[in-house]
Amino acid sequence: MAATFVIACPDCGKQLKVADNLIGKKIRCKECDGIFPVRKPKEDPVKKESKEKPKNAAKPAPLPKKPADDDDDDPNQYGLAQEGEERARCPACVKELESNDARICLHCGYDLLTRKRAEVKKIYQATGEEKFKWLLPGILC
């Protein structure tokens, strides 16, 4: 299970819980819709005092800086639908419906009016030859 920590939005100051696996990625603030990168939290001063560093320890080499992302300027960087482009989705499988006024989902068979999924029954009809083979041992006796 990934550990979580709390960060504050740089625009509005709202505190958000964030998982460790999101470090280095961009997230959207639920309050102001601002987009900002998640950075590794600094250690608490209490934890720093408890850890003792050896005096003769070598300093690690600084990490190379990553090039700046150019996709900050794109207003639709997450590929979200624009106003008026919204397509209806199936409540059962969450896939897009063929049209906004479709009644049945073609992916899972969910009927939007009756709110039930279509039942699929596999039907197998025995042929005359198969019936004869089934009855053959009784006929021969």
C-alpha cells in the first residue's frame, strides 16, 4: 500500500492528500482547478534531529535537471472533452454509447430504459443423428 502525504495547492492553499506514486506527476486541485506538479515532501524537523549523519560522509552527486515541459501552455493537456463534445456513457461498463440518444449499449447490452442488462442464453438444438446416437444403446439392448 502506498503511503500518503498532505500537500497544499500553490494557488488557493487547499490541502490535498496525495499518494507516493504521484511524485513527479501533475495533479489538478479540486478547489480552484489549478494544475501543479507533486514534489517530494521535505522531512519534518523532528525527524531530522533524530537522524544522525556521520561527519565524514561524502555528499551525493546532484541529480541532473530535467528539461522544462512544454505542455504547460496547452489548455486541454489531459484530452478532456470540450463544452458541447460530451458523449453519453453506459452506466454499467462506462464506455461511450453510439449516440447520445442510444437505448442499448453495444458493448455490454445494458438497456438504459429498463435499467437491466440483456441476458444471453446459449441455445443448442440436438439434431436427429445425435438423438439417434443417444437412444442407440437402448435400441440395441
